[in-house]
Amino acid sequence: METSQQTDLDKSLKQGEEYVNHVVSEIQDKIKEGEERITKTIGEVDKRLRENPWPIVAGVAAASIFIGFLVGSRKK
């Protein structure tokens, strides 16, 4: 009986190991896909910013003025 139980345990452990390896492989694939998407998106954003930086400059200036107004008004 112990041999049968040991064999069943070995099979279960082997199946569990295969499942974990499969899941790890899928996760690694998803991480790689995510890295590729991020790299592509960063490249596109960089290209657009280099072509026309003024909307970003204006947005940062507007946000800075707004934050300065909020911080300045709290001291009074």
C-alpha cells in the first residue's frame, strides 16, 4: 500500500511541478510582452515630445502656477 500511495504522491507532485512551471512560463511571457509594449510606447512618446514639446511645457507651467497658487493661499 505504501508503494501505491508513494506513486500517487509522486504523480501528484510531478503534476504540480509541471503546472507551476507552465504558470511561471506564462508569467514570463506576459512580462516580456509588457516590457515590449512599454518600450514601444516610451519610444512613441519620446518622438512626439521631440517633434512638438510646447504642449508639455505649457502643461507643466500651468500645473506649476496652480500648485503655487494652492500652496501660497494656504499660508494666509
